[in-house]
Amino acid sequence: VPLVATNDTHYTDKGHARAHDVLLCIQQPGKVLADTDRLKFDTQEFYVKPAEEMRELFREVPEACDATLEIADSCEPIPALERPLVQHDEPLHVPGFDPPDGKDLEGYLRTLAEEGIVRRYGASSPEIRQRLEHELHVICSMGFAGYFVIVWDLIRFAREHGIRVGPGRGSAAGSLVSYALGITDLDPLRYGLIFERFLNPERKLMPDIDMDFDERRRDEVIRYVGDRYGHDQVAQIITFQTIKGKQGIRDAARVLGFPASVGDRLCKMYPPSLLGRDHPIDKALELSRELSEAYEKEPEAKEIIDTARELEGLRREDSVHAAGVVIGDKPLVNYLPLKLAKDSRDDTRRIVTQFDMHGVEDLGLLKMDFLGLRNLSVIEDTVRMLRETGIDVDVDHLPLDDAATYELYGRGDTTGIFQVEGAGMRSLARDLQPSRFEDLMALMALIRPGLLGMGQHTEYVERKHGRRPITYPHPDLEPVLRSTYGVIVYQEQVMQIAEVMAGYSMGQADLLRKAMGKKKREELAPHQETFIRGAVEKGYPERLAREIFDLITPFADYGFNVAHACGYAMISYQTAYLKAHHPVEYMSALLTSVKDDKDKKPFYLNACRLMEITVLPPDVNASDIDFTPRGEEVRYGLSAVRNVGAGAVAQIIEARRAKGAFTTFSDFCRKVDAGVLHKKVLESLILAGAFDSLGYTRRGLLEGYEKVAGPIVAERRAEAAGQFSLFGGGQAPGQEIDESVLHGPEFDKAQ
């Protein structure tokens, strides 16, 4: 085995050594740079050394460097996937799917789509047939038939196993094929959704279909993917948290040994974020005179900010992406490195990629987003509870003109309503007074920071209520903007304006939208020339063409895509409908969904009080595992009591079902599994009032429960060991215990 020259590498350049040391210090809680007893490197040599330095280091054994080169030359680098996908026979490492009856994938996709059209529409019209043929041609010519069949298969599995699926998210809802296959539940013809915003033959990129599932059962879908395609071919995707400007300042101040107040003071000088994002430090120094003056005049501020500059952009930590799943056609280790990572949402360890989603896509691997949506869990639980009482609500086919639902939005009574809970959204809903589904779609889009900053939300509201006139940039644009009262709200409207004014095809218009969104002058200039030339050729004045182009440019980035707004509005409407018509069941489901959230649970409990819905306390004889409706009241679920796990609750309910209601505390201790009689479990149940209905005071029970539970536990252990029958003596099983110690005084509620 020959000798090989290597160099341990932790950063790229020698000048990065200090930033690396600061980063190591940040990752060690409570440590500062001055500490001597922390993890640190003793030299500044852990950088990528150039060839001449390596040759100099190993000058006495030059063959070691030769061996390094030999190994490097024998490695086969992974090519970057910056290529038009359709020009390759195998553009993507998409897993195979074998259609039944010997069909090819394209034929099978067509069969599924045509069957779906019949199911959705009955008889198909010429408009439907033309749209379907167009979409199928684009999908198949771009080589994506297999992708659509794979997604159809996943959604089919979920629906067949009773896993609630969202109506559609993102631009995929603009596809008639997706609607026919049941991938989405939004009719693109009814809502005027545009296919080219989703899949554009002139923009050869992999389609992106995001899927929403009941958050409790998302893992079942991921397991199915592993079972279907091989668990070594499926992994979740890593995501990295990078150090931003303000966080870098706070971190730098801490590790340099300054009090936290110093970092906080500098962060207060930071300019406001733009579209929810912090400015880079250099830009912040330009925008904030106060921060710039502190940097120039205060040595400690300069040291902190310079250190933060070194940290800015570094990856602080990694985690499991909330939605991303990658599926390969071969074991993933053939394409990228994998690792085990802890998912912060449930502390489980999962196999994840070591490349983020962009790296995964660049390798040509199939990335899908499986999102777990709590609101779908709430909808599913509400419908289930109603069904148990004999009320069957088809939540997927609700009338979209329900007055009570729109009145709920108009009152701003939107606590617990998807996407409309925040103060800003409630205020906008009250101002808007939505009266049709299109208003809800606009409500989803208008709250975007860009549109808010441009005042479009106010313009939309004023025009809807007739307080301002409805005007259009040109009469020819009325069909495009009529549904939004002449206000540009959606990205698709930008595309349609380009089509009407400048003769763009929808595919070309999508490229224009994308270029506008990037805000890169060098990419936008050719589009501007094309737009103006096309408009002039159609007979519009050049001045008007320039004005229209300048008008639509901001909206390409700031606007929602209309399909996404439609999908969000549908889930929002479903939640609002259930709350308006079945408030007790809906609030029960909503409370169950946040039973382990110490912040949201009291928030929704208070919402029940405001709705004049009584929430009955937990009760060992009356409560179920989760919050449940009881007539016009809600009964608190036992599993929502802190420190009482689902396992203990299941044992309590099983004992109650099998052995009858608990009559006394000692009866409870004898009937339930001994594992329930844990100090923390019993004390939590006592303090929550779960034994109040048995006639005890909470203070008396808390102070005396051990004197009752202790002998019963000992008795049950002895009985299990057979001591009574073998040796006799002791307390006989079932002997009554003196419970007088449990009836002491109650706590002073004022305290």
C-alpha cells in the first residue's frame, strides 16, 4: 500500500482560521474565546493547501503527493446537471414504475387522465378535451409521464388508507391532468388556473408538485414510498441554518465576552427586514446611520461587527427539512452521502441526505415535498366527530356561497382559521368583508409583504366597496383584471398581460415572469425590448408599452401565483365553514391538535371562552384521550394534561371500559395498570382536577394520595408475586383503605 499525502481541512483559506475558531466557540454553550478549557485547534493550518505547499511539506517523500494525484485522477466526478432535460435519454434518476397490462407509461398516464376526466366532469366538452390533449402532449414530450404516475400512486395510497390530502398547493393546481388524476382537487377551468405557470415547455425544469397530508400520518406516506421503491432509495433532505446579520452580531458579542445587552443594543440599530429577511451587514451599515456611527466611533462595536461579518453566511447547524423527500432509481449512496439526523419535531432519528434540496435537484434526483399540515388533521377530526353523531359533512364539496362562513370572515372571528389567524389578516378580513370565493383567494395573496408595501390591499378593499373607481391600465386588460377590480394581485395576471399586450405565448410569458422575479437588469433588458416591440407591433403606443412593463415588473416577484392562493383559500374556507356551523366539534379538534403546545393550547382555550363554549375540566370518568364535544360543551382530554402520557391515558380509559367507572381514589388505584400510579402522573391529574368529581379536594388529595396509593401498589405487587397465597398474613386484597386523609382543606384560589 503506497504512502499518500493528505491534509486535514476545516476551512478553505488560511485567513478563515479565526472565523472557524469563533464558530467552534458559538457551538459550545457558555464558552467565550478567552476560555482555555474549550474545544479549539492549536494551529491555523487546517485550510485547503495549494499544490506547491503540499509539495513543500512532503518534499522528502514526493511519491506521497504523486499517489494523492493518482487517487484523484481515478475518481469520477459527478457532472453538474445544468442541461436541457429533454435532450437526454435519461435526464433524471427517477424510479421506475411498471404500469399494469403491459402499457407504457405515457399510455397509462393517458388512460388514468381520461378516466379521471369522466369522473370529474362526466361528459367532456371541446374545451376540456383540448386542454387535456395540450397538457398530456407537454408532459409526455418533456419526459415527465413517469413523474405524474408516481405522484398519482402516492396520492392514491393516501386516499385509500383514509389519509386526508390537501386540495392542492403551489402552481400544480393549474394542471388539468393533476385534477383528473386526483393529485389536486381544484378545477383549473373553474378558477382560471394556468398550466404554463406550472409546467412550461420553454422552461425545461422538473415540475414541482407539493403534497399536503394530515400531519399525524405523513410518515405513513413516506414509509409507503420506501416499501414501494426500496428504503435504500428513499431519504429525507437536510436543511442548513446559516448565520444572518443580527444573529451574527449577538453571537459575536457573546463569544467575545461582552454582556448580552451590548449585542442587543447593536441589533436594535439594525434596519427593518425586507420581505421578512434581514439585510446583510454591509447593507445594514449603509441603511442605518446609527449602526454606522457606532461602528466608526465605538471600538467594541467595530470588533463585534467585524467578527459578525466573518460569521455571516456560515452554516450554524443542520436539521431535517420539513417536507423534502428524495427518491432515487438506485440506492442513494450511489449519488450522494447520507447521515442520521434527529428530527426536532418528534426527536426521531431519520436518514437524510448531506446535500440540501438544491444539490439534490442538481444531481438529477427526484425531490418531492410531503408537507404535514395540522389544519388537515383538524378538518379530519371534526368530520369524524360529526360522523359519530350522525352528521355527514362532505367537506371536499362544500357550497362556496355559504353566508355564515363569509360572515365569520367579515367579523374577523378567524381564530383557528387557516392562514387568517394573525392580527393583520383578521384586520384585512374585516375591511374586505369577503362575499365570494375569489375574495378569499385575494385575501391569501394581498397579505404578502410586497403587496402590502405597495398598498394594493387597501386599493382592492376600496374598489370592492365602491369607494374608489375600478380602473384598468388599458381597456384591453379588463378581462384579465376584472376579477380583482383592476388591481394586479397574481403572477398569472402578469403573464396574461404580456400575452394580451405584447403577443407573448404563455410559455414566453412565464419566462418573462421569472426574469422579473430575479430583478437582474441584464436578464430583464432583453425581455423589456421584446415586450415593447411586441406591443408596438400590436398597435399600442411605445410610451404605453413602457408604462405597462414598468407597472407589472414588481408584481412578478411580489404576487402570489393564483393556483397557490386558490389552494390556500379552499383549506381556509373549509376550516371557516366547520367553525361557523359546528363550533363545538371544530374547537374540540383544534384543541386536540395543539394539546402538547404550551402556548397555543391556552390561546385556544381562551378562544372557546370568547365563543361562550364551556370547556369542562379533565375527569378520569368522563374524559377521553383527546378533547371531545359533549353537547354544547367541550370536555378536556386526559392526554392534554401535562406529564400524563398517551400510554397512561389509554390504560385509564381501558380500565374504565372493562371494569366500570371509578368510584373512589382507591378504586381508581386498584383498577388501573400499576404503571399509571406514578408520582408525576397522579400529581398532574390531581392538580388538573381529574378527580374532582369523586368528591375530593385537590389539596387534600395532593397531600394524602401517597398514603392511599402506596399500600395498594405494595398490595398489588405482593399479589402478583403470590405472597398472600404462599405465606398468608399482610393486607388482604381489596381491603378497604381509610381515605379520610384525602378530604383535607382546599387550596386558596386567590393564591
